[in-house]
Amino acid sequence: MKERNAMQEVTWKLYSPLTAEFFPQEVYDDPDLMDREGPMELDGKSLAEYADEIREAVEKDSAITGDFAQYMYGRTCSVPDGKVLSLVPSVEMVEDTLTGCATVKLREPLTSEECAALKIYLIAQYADGWGEGFEQREIETVDGVLFVHFWNSEEFHIRIDRNLGSMQQETPAAAPTRAEKGKRRRSEPER
């Protein structure tokens, strides 16, 4: 019989907006036209029709880079070691909008300070770590080529679904400062 006071794993989902640059195939195939025309900017609603291609690209990339939790302890995040069991990026439809989604498995719920630290860590991964590399990878669609951004400096926020079904709006997450970005780049190994 299990002990009654044993902690049970908790799963949260952290949702954030996606944006992308889209090049129609005829533009992408012609360097001169690509320079003249440039990309079309897409938001999560526009990206919904490409959800399968984007999901596949995220899963493929995550299979190579691994779980974000493996990089978070020590100097990079102030959440106590072992409290976050896994932190995996993906995309999910929320109503009619494709959103970034990080699924986090926790040994136990986080305090408000630990939750803030987790959000800052996730922003760093989206802005400078994993996301910086991911946004440079082509995602081919039947219509053209996408470059998807998990972080953007305009109206970025993270919403946390702590109960998997009762998502609540969180305050906007602070973007990393240039000093914080430089500190992380010097202290974290390249992935």
C-alpha cells in the first residue's frame, strides 16, 4: 500500500503565442524576388492551417535537443534540483489559434517564485536557446516555407494551465535583458 503523504507528479502546460515568417514557394525559389518581396508575417491563427507541419518539425527538433529540464539546474534556473522532471516544447491548438506549448512534469507544484523562475528559464530557451536555433530551420509546406518563432518581443506572455483544462492568463513574462542574454551565452554550453 502506498503512503498517503507521498507526492504525486503534477503536469502543467505553459502556452505562449507563435509568430512566423512565411515565404510563398515562388518567392522562396527566387533569391531576387525573395529580397524584393520579403516574408509575410503570420500569427497563430494564420499558422493553424500548418499545425501538422509545425508539430512535426518541433517533435523532430526536440528529439535531437532533448528535454529542456536537463539544462535548467545550476546557474541557469533557481527552481530546486529535481522539482522539474521534464519540460518539453510542442504546439497545440487553443480555440482557433496555434500556440507554443511547453509541457512540464513536476515532482510537486511550484511556489510563485519558482513559477516565475521557470517562466524566465522558458523565455530564455525560446529567445536564445532552443528557439533561436529552431526559428532558423525551414518548415516546408505545400504553399511555401515557414520560419516559426516561439518568442517575440511584442505582446509575449505565458499562460499556465495548472489543472489541464482551466487555463488562466498570467502576467506578461519579462523578456531577458541584453545583459542576461550575454551572461547566459557565456555560461551555458551551445546546443
